[in-house]
Amino acid sequence: MTDSERALLVELRKYLLQLHKTLIDWQRADYERVRGRLQTTQLLNVMFNDPEFAWLRSMSGLIVRIDEALEVKPPKEPIESGPLVAAARDLIAPEAGSPYAQRYHAALQELPEAVLAHRHLVVLLKLQRPASNA
């Protein structure tokens, strides 16, 4: 992985974490309105196992994959940033009608913090797209 790819993944991770936290807090508030307050340890269990949080798992998984890629040190086989960047693009421009897209777009309608994090990701990823694909 080149220094520029590493820098891209660090920035991508930063903005994904901001967005992820905002979305988790939003989903948690919705969940707690119906089921009552969750302790932090309960929240982790619910995030991993409850269907209401399933839509966030692809973003959680991508953040983990980025963390793993950033931890790789030479001389191990180099990690390509391309698939991680592509996965991030898919998350911020989801397939219309999917459960993820429905919740994601609802969050963007309700949460200024989500809009801001989304915008940071769009700008960052747009800079990475070759001019021929823009």
C-alpha cells in the first residue's frame, strides 16, 4: 500500500466513523423509544444480533476491514485500497429500495450530522475517481 493509499484510508475511516456513530445513535434512540433504555453492553449485543440494526452492519464491517488494512506492515502482501474505496462508494450511494438505502436516506433527511459526514465522504471519494469515470 502506498503512502497516498494509506492516507486515503485514514481519511475514509475518519469520516466513516463519524457517520457510523451518528447512525448508531439515531438507530439507538429509535430502538429505545419502543423498548426502553439500553446499557452500553446491551447496545453492543443488540447491534450484533437485532434485525433493527442489521442495516448498519455493512458499514461496521467496512470500518473493520479498513482497520485491518491499515494494520498490515511490510513485508506481508500489500493490501489494495480499491475494493475498500468501492465499498465506501456503495454505502454512500446505496442501491435504491434496499433496506439499507431506506434507512440511510431517512437518516440523511433527519440528521444534519449525517449529511455533513456524508458530504465529507462524497468529496473525498470524488477526488479518488479518475476523470474518465466522473
